[in-house]
Amino acid sequence: MAVTLMAIFLILSCNMNTQKKGKQKRAEVPTIPLEDFFKNPEKSSYKISPDGKYFSFMAPYEDRMNIFIQELGSEEATQLTFDTARSLAGYTWVNNSRILYLKDTGGDENYKLFGVNTDGSNLIGLTDFDGVQTQFIDDLEDNENEIIVGLNKRDARIFDPYRLNVNTGDLTMLAENPGNYQDWMTDHDGKLRVAVAMDGLESSILYRETEDEPFKKVLTTYYKEELTPLFFTFDNKNVYASSNVGRDKSCIILFDIANGVEIESIYENQEVDVSNLSYSRKRKVLTAVIYYTDMRQLHFFDKEVEDRYNRLKQDLGDYEISTSSYSKNEEVFIIRTYSDKSMGAYYIYNKVTDELKMIHEVAPWMDENVMADMKPVQYQSRDGYTIHGYLTLPKGVKAKELPVVINPHGGPWARDYWGFNPEIQFLANRGYAVLQMNFRGSVGFGREFKELAYKQWGKAMQDDISDGVKWLVEQGIADESRIGIYGASYGGYATLAGLTFTPELYCCGVDYVGVSNLFTFMESIPPYWEQWREQMFEMVGHPQKDSLLMRAASPVFHVNNINVPLFIAQGANDPRVNIAESDQIVEAMKVRGVEVEYMVKQNEGHGFYNQENQFDFYRAMETFLGKHMLGE
């Protein structure tokens, strides 16, 4: 079918302007092979054994990330797992001789728990049930043979808590979910004493003094307010929690769990939410909170931890520092570094000897000296709100009339953070500026900012993205004829919304596992999201009550506005954004005769996980953007 005159005009104007303006001459910046950005780390995910005598890590085996262990002081590592279908999703030490790990099948997110001894023996599936997802509730640090997990094996919509023998797989149900419990919490003795229930738009905290008693409600909040229990006080009487009840920004509070009453605020920040709190199990003291403004911030409660952090900073310089694992006696630590230009390295630190030693760089083939800076930026929305984001400019060129990729994040109730992002660095290395923005609805900026996004998909949320485009043009950074948009999940939706609702802004788009039809998206959510359905109706739209709004916000019904090239990528097994979301928009585009490229991977889910599939996707994206933004 013929392409419309408007499509021809927009496509040609993009390419013609590209050819007229051409490329800036760049300083000597090498073109880094695509595979270097997206191949598996050489070694990553280091953890220390409880006794501090071994460390474990994940490394490639036949292009899949598997588990290895190594004795401290030894150069020899032992491989424990040999999975070749898919990289493992994560793992943990459960005692000094046994490791647990999770894996799913083809991206279906039905994670099964497996166990293996450190000598490679007794490798068994502990929760190897078809169509069932495993959740961790408590690792029971003082119990070497058991943990507590949540399983939706009885009812796919809800999770029951089970005590699990990590050696045999024997399961004992601890409580039966009545149908509305969405979370469980234990005390420091491993006793199941707190549950969180959801009833439509209300959320309730439930509590019991002992496991022999029934749960009783102690606090009920409307969905716009959240109180999230974090862990018990060390005497197991009260609870530390993150709460925005009666305030705009979440803060850390001490909560009388038996009576449902806030006792006091422990830490708050006037600019952003604070929802993280750490502690020393051995010394029974609070240690620090981590929160995020434009950058990661720390506030210390404990001088020992603060002194250790400052001591590490002396040797590790300007890199961000985090503790990824530590021994049970809290004397041996695995330290991770990173920055916006480096995937960083792992170190082992011995508190007793004060020895800090590098174990391994995550990606030693990457030269951070040729990576681009990720700069925090902010601009004003059309209705007067400050939108925070990050601008990455290609190295070696002036910030003037550049080709730009707009990269809205997924979620949408998530946010972008400062740090190394292989996608962003890859695009910058290819000559694109990249703008990431925390549009309204992004988490961490308070209740009001989140609520501004309710029922605003494709509207005010999209306006915040469009205003970022206009800001770049006004600053002279962007060449307005060479602006593309790329995003995954909600970012994929925002890509489609950008091309349908503001087609004049973009010369092409890349939609990665994005929503195209709000009606079918709501119908196809996984069963374990069912408890959130009423909240999703309030935050996104109700299929009956808000049918006009949802139709207006669904790109699939407005494909007549898409007049520029589109590339779509989708995992066939995606449980969050069903493949039908991509199929619909592709079919609608083909009917119109507008160029659309479509990549489907049969062994993937919500995003591509296997290395070869990532290579295929980014290689296709590079070619697509080069053709439509650089005239290559």
C-alpha cells in the first residue's frame, strides 16, 4: 500500500536535513564493538560465604551466566552449575556448604528455586513446579537447613508462605493466604508475624504477637498513602518502616506495629523519598540510609560503618561504593565500585587486617576514558514542574545540533538513576546524545509528583517527555530534524505515544516490549498482579468507566498519525506485556503501508536476556537509527 505524502515528507525531511547538516567531526574517539557493550560480564555478582572463607561469582559458560566458587587465597575456581538454556536469575549462600539459585524458562518469570552443594553434589530442584513463581521471604540466617519462601502453587493469583528444607525440598505451609495478602514479614527470630493485605484501593497492615495467633488489622490506608514495614526492632516489638502517611515524601519511621501508630520519624529528606534502611545484625544497630536525588546519597547512623566507608573512599577515589556481601561475623566484605563511565570492579576488604584487594573488573575490556559523561539536568514542564533527568553527550563533539535519542524509562512507576548504562554509552559512542527524564509518575519524588501521572498515559506524562525534546532544541543541543525516541516497557509505550500524539517531534522510533493497547494490556496481566487491578484502574484507567480516555491514550487506535519508520522488538513469552501488544501495532502499521521492522525472539520474555539475542537487537537498532537519523 502506498505511503502517504505526509509520511514521505517527514521521512525525507529527516534524511535530507541529515545529509545537508552532516556530522560534526569528532575528536579521536574509537568506535567500540557493539558486543563489548552487551556481552556477558567476565565475572560478576560476587558474594562471600557466611564463614568468610570462600567467595562465589557468576561467569559465562557457553554464553550463559553460571555459578562458580573460589577459596580466598586460591587461584582456582570450581564451577557449580552448567545451565546452557538461559543465564541464572540470581543466587545466594544459604550456609557454608550450600548455594541456592533461581531460574525461569524462556523469560516466563516463573522462577524455580534450585540448590547445590559447594562440592557440586545434591543439585536438586526445590520448587520445581510448572507455572509457579518462587519468592523469598526470609533466608533464616540462623537456620542452616531452612528458609521461608512464597509460592503461588495453590492459587496462581496469591502466594502462600512455606518453610522449605534447602537440602530435601520438603515444604511446610506456615499460613494459608485468604486471598488478599500480598506480602509477608518475619521477625529477627524467623517467626511470621506481619502480613500486608490489599482490598481494592485499600491496603492493610496485619500483625500477630505469636505464630499461634490469628492476624489482625492494625492500620488501613488508601492506595495513595503507603506504609511499608522494613524490619523489626531488635527486641522484636516494634517495626521500622517507610511511610508517606500524612506527608508528601516517604521517610523512615519507628512504627508501633501492635497498635498501628507511628512513634517517631527516624530520617527524612525534604526533596525526595527515603525508603531504604540498613542495619548490623551482629551488633544490633541501625547503620545507614541510602536515597537518591540526582545522585546516590548516604546518611550514616553508625560511626563504624561511616568510618569504613570513608576508609574505602581513600583507596577507591571518586567511584561509587556499595557493599554487595559480607560474612556472618561482619569482618569480610565484598565491595563493588561503579561510575557513569565504568561497570566497576569487585574488591574484598578484611576489616580486621584493614586489607583491601581487587578481585576482578566486571568488564576489563571497556576503557572508561573513552566513555561519555552522564550529566544530571533539569527543565520545566509546561505546567511548571521541575523534571529531573540525565543528558549524555557523545564524547569529542560540541553540544550543538546533535542527533538525539530520547529514552523514557519503563515502569512507569520507576525512575532513571546515575550510573553506567551500556545502552546509553553505546548510543553515545555511535554519535547520539541521549536524554533520559524522570517524567511525572517517576518514583522517589513524593506523592504529589506520582499522583500527577494518574490517568495521564499519553497526556501530561507524555508532555513531560515532549517538553524535554523542546528544551534540547531551545538549548541548541538537538538538531530538531534528527530526534528519535527509544524505550522499553512503559518506555516502549511512550515511544509509540510519541510517534502517534506528537509525530512532528521525531524522525523514527524504537519500541521494545511496549504497550500499544491499554484495553488488551489490562486484560492480559499475569494472575499474580490481580490484586493490583483496582489500583491500576485508578492509576491508568478503567476499561468501562474510562473507555474514551483509554482509547484516546492507546497508540494502536491512532496509527494514522505514525508517518516515520518504526522498529519493534518483543519476547514471545513476555508475561507482563503480552506479544499481542506488539502484534497489533505491527499489523496496523502494515495495513497503512508505513515502514515497520519487527523482531520477535521465541525464547525471551520482558526484554532480551540471552547474549545472542541482545546482540541481534542492538545490531538491528544501530542499523535502524543510523539509516533514519544519520543517513547511513
